[in-house]
Amino acid sequence: MTVEKSLRVCKKGHKYYKSSDCPSCPTCDKENKPKIGFLSKLSSPARNALVYEGIDTLQVLSKYTEKEILKIHGIGPASLPIMRASLEEEGLSFKE
């Protein structure tokens, strides 16, 4: 099965092709990627999903269980070890 990709243009004028409904521009995602912090270690979909939900610090992340985080669209199981390690570095953990 081949998925049809459509040409899109973001607000900044970047052109890109996507097959999903996800509106994020790959060029803008690269430009907006943080240089430091736990968000810089995550993939663009995971990072965008957390920021959209208002989860932009480890302190806020620690208020969620792993199950709650996995329910967020854009977060996959591969992101959990990264988040877990980042929390542990700061003496934090996911909510039980």
C-alpha cells in the first residue's frame, strides 16, 4: 500500500511533503529544536506533543505517569527511556 504525500507550505514558507495529517514542518522543527534540556533529546513528534500539552520541564513531566505520557499522540515507547533517564539525572521520576 502506497500512501499519497501532499505538498504543503508552512507559515514561514517552507515547502515539504507529508502523508499524515500532522501539520508540523520538518524545517521549522529543526530550527525550533532546543539545544539543551530533555526536550532536545527527543524526536520532533514527541517534543511537539509534550510542548502542546504544556509539558516543557522535568518538574511538570514528573507529575505524569508513564501510561499517561504514552496516551499522548506523538509519544511512543522509544521516548520513555530518554525521559526516564532525564528525570533520574535531576532526582525525579514519573508519578507512580
